[in-house]
Amino acid sequence: MYQYTDFDKQFVRNRAAQYRDQLERNLAGTLSDDEFRPLRLQNGWYIQRYAPMLRIAVPYGEISSAQLRVLAKIAREYDQPDTELLREAQEKQWALGEVPVRGGTPVVTNLKFGYGHFTTRTNVQFNWIPLVKSAEVMELLAGVNMHGIQTSGNCIRNITSDELAGIAPDEIADPRPFCEIMRQWSTLHPEFAFLPRKFKIAVNGAREDRAAIGWYDIGLQLLRNDAGELGFRVQVGGGMGRTPIIGTVVREFLPWDQLLNYIEAVIRVYNRYGRRDNAWKARIKILVKAEGQRYIDQVEAEFKSIALIDGAPHTITQAEFDRVAASFVPPLLKRERSGADARLHEIVRADAEADPAYDRWLVRNVAGHRNPELRAVTLSFKRLGQAPGDANAEQLETAAALADRFSAGEARVTHEQNLVLPWVHQDDLPELWAAARKAGLAKPNIGLLTDMIACPGGDFCSLANARSLPIAEAITQRYQDLDELYDIGEIDLNISGCINSCGHHHAGHIGILGVDKDGKEWYQVTLGGSNGSNLSGTATPGKVVGPSFSAAEVPEVIEAVLDTYRQQREAVDGKAETFIATLKRVGIEPFKAAANAARFAEKEVA
């Protein structure tokens, strides 16, 4: 993991101190709410549907055990609404008719607190921290080099990558040093603090795109040219929302040392010509789509200007790359066992190897590694009764302990809202499985239907049109049989509560989008989306299968779609083809017909 310098640490501490001063002035009435709003947003503090929401940056997903323990402390001691905040939330739910009433008192159903939430962009969010305690939380975070800087606002947001960065067997080059260099360059960049809209960058260093770079404002793919030189293929203008667009390749090969100069050109042109009169048309994807080659020509001209006139000031030197890359050297792992430990280890191994659940876990939750002695292990945070990506204090502490014991104190937050332990010795797998299973974090469902992505939706977010979490729970309840999940096979199911697409529904093999219709919650279903991985193929948005469905109809529709897949699939090399392969082969029409038939059948039963 990148080791913060004294400058980095002081910078984060100073920012926390500045925030405390701003908060105290706001609470004292000398800084108005309108004046305070941009200041808290610059530190990741939103006011959501019922309470403040804090978004904490986890650059390119790397998180230490010490940081996980601080997140656990925040979940336990601070993500707890005070009496007044909870009462106001209850009254809002009651007024909206979202909860049953018993004896004149609303029965609150979804106001759960004491959880951190892993997001699709590898950040961590909390939904119930009272604003009066927010400065205390920022100081706690600063103590472990964490913050919420640039997790909000029209600036360059958290830079993301593949959770297997630096360890993947198919890796061309480690993207993490470049991610860190970009993080340092973009933090409080004076020219890019007020862009037309928020701006997101993703970097992939492997042959398989596990970072979904086609969906980002800038997507960077590491590669080598015919001469063996390292560089990037640059895509610009990807994005979801109301207008899902896959990024356009603007450079087939960019030498690695010119990365910052070229990105500066890309964003300068956007900053100059991006629309500021319409928030829905302000993202760079709209500019690239509208201008096409003219945009690319402007970027190339700006890039030449940066080199010729400015002297290419942000050229990455070998010395600077080496300085940053030194933080990403693989850790030294001790393998010594005492006699008693060795005997216990063999007992645990024998018990694990005799359990069929262990074999399933090895297949679904354990991935290969560049070091043949090591493995990357996913801890599943998808379970019945808990929202996808949520982790309570105990689970966060357990994850920290597992990271210390088995992964050199390091974990990775994944796009799929789980945690990966990247440095697990293969000899430790039985003991890790036993410990993770005891904690409820070893469910062998990674990549399967119940390993779904879901945003917090209308239960928390003021922008949402509908609730995501009850839909996720209903589908999870219906598909608890592991044998059935394994029969269905690998599939991406993504749920968003609104068109902002925080649940990345456009990229799901099955996508569910909450929509508002006459003031009521309805859901659109899309099929055939892709994030660009080898399983899914080229990144592409899904297609809507029909009119919107009610919440009660959605599980029936999903079941009808999956039943159609099982009827239509064929065997390929002795194995059943995947859902997405079947969909591409037979087309959307059989699935669309089944989904709409399920809708009408549900109405007839009702």
C-alpha cells in the first residue's frame, strides 16, 4: 500500500482542523447553512433523505486493517442517529406512507444504522452520523490517513482500478503507481476544482478489463506497443445516467510518462467547452458525442500546446515513478509454524477438505495470483437481511483481523461491494475459510446472482425515485438455494434507485432501475448490459425489456427471465453456456416476452 509522507499526513490533518473550525462557526450561527454547504460537500458530507451522509475516499480500493478498525469505530459509536434525528426520519416515513401504522404509531422498517457501506466506486459511506459529531469523525479518519476530500463536487473524484491490481496473473503492468500519481496531481487541482460536472477516472492494468473503463469519463488501459514500450490506450466520454455511453478511444497509445500532460489536455478542453447551462448535459460524454472528431482534434492541439508552450510540466520522471512504485512492493509473508500450530493447521485443513462447502468457496471466492504461492480471497458482504455492501462494526473488525492474520494487513474494496484479501498464502486457505465462515463472510456466491450490486436507493438517498434494498432482499430471499445459484451460473445483477445509476444497472446482465410513475415506485428491467470483462464482452448498456414493473412484480419477472435462460441455453465444451452468452445468441425477444408475461400473470393472480 502507498505510504503517506509527512506532507500527506499533515495535509489531511490540516483539512480536518479546517473542517472543525467551519462546523463550529456554522453551529454557532456565524456561518450560514448556505455558506457551509460547499465546505461540507468538499469534505464528503451530504444531507440525504433523513440524515447526513459521509462519503470516505478509498483511492483505487486499497484499505489497511488500521483503517478498517477506525471505520468499525465510526459504525459503532457515530453512525447512530440521535433521538431527534430518528424521530424526524420516522415522521418522514410515516408522512410518505412508507411504513405500516400500529396504534397510531409508525412502525419503522428500513431505518438501519451502525453500518458502513462499500460503494461501486470503492468508497465507504455512512448514513446516520449527526452533523454535530462530523468533525470528530474527520479527525478519527485523519489519524489513519483517510478523508472525504473530492468525494463530492464538480471535480476529479476518487480514481478507481481493478481489485487485483498488482497481483493479477494476466497483468500487463501494475496500475496502482499511476493511480497514486494521478491522485496526488488531481487533489485540489486549482484549474479543475469547478468543472462543468463531476469527473471520474478508471485505470486497468490487466488483459481482462475488470475496472469497467469504458464507462468512465476517462478510461485508461495499460498496454505495450510493438516495441515493448509501456503506455495507455485512452478512452474519453463514457458514463451512465440518463444517456448511457461507452467512451470513445481518443489515443491508441500514449507513452506512460505523458499521462498527466494528456489528461490535463482532455480536461482543459472539457472545462472550456462543456455545458454549464444544463446539469443533465454537462458531463464530458455529451461533449464528446456532440463534437466527435472535433473534440479529439482540440485535445491533441491542447496536448501539443502543453508540450511546446508550457514545457510539458507534468511529465512523469522515472525517479518520481520509482518513488511512488516503491510503496507497492509485495509484502514479506512469514511462513513459520510451531509444532502445536502445525498440528492445529493440519486438523483445520482436514476438516475443510472434507466439507463440500470448502470446495465451492475455493471455486467462487479464491482467485489466482501472480505469485503461485499466493491467492486473492473475496470476503462476501452479500447476505440475507443485510443490504449489499453493508458492513457493521463487528464485520469490519473481523475483516481487519483477517487482513492482519492472512493478508499482511491489507484489503481491497471491490466494485461489487465486497472486500478482497490480496496476499493470502495458499497454505492458509483452510484456516481463512474457517474463520471467515464463522463470521458469515465466506458465502461461496461471488459472481453469482446473489452477489448483486445495489445502491442505497430511496431508503437513504434524497435523489432516488424508488427503493433498491427491498428489491435486493426479495430476490436474495428467493434464491437462497446454492445448488440453484450454481445451476444459473455467473451473472451480474445490478440495481439502481434512480437514473443517476449508482448501482450501475446499465452494465448489468440484468439491470433494475427505480422510476417514479405518478408518485409511486416502479422499476424498469434491462437485459444484456456489460462492464467489459471477459465474461461479459465489450462494454455495452442493457436494453429495456418492457414497461415498468411494480415492486411485487420484479421477483416474478427475474424468475421468468432466468427460467427462459435455462430453457434456451446450450452446452459449450460440456458446460452450460452463461446467461449473457445465451442472451447474445438468441436475442432479447424470448426474455422480453417472458418478462411481460410474468407481469400479466402476476396481475391475474392478484
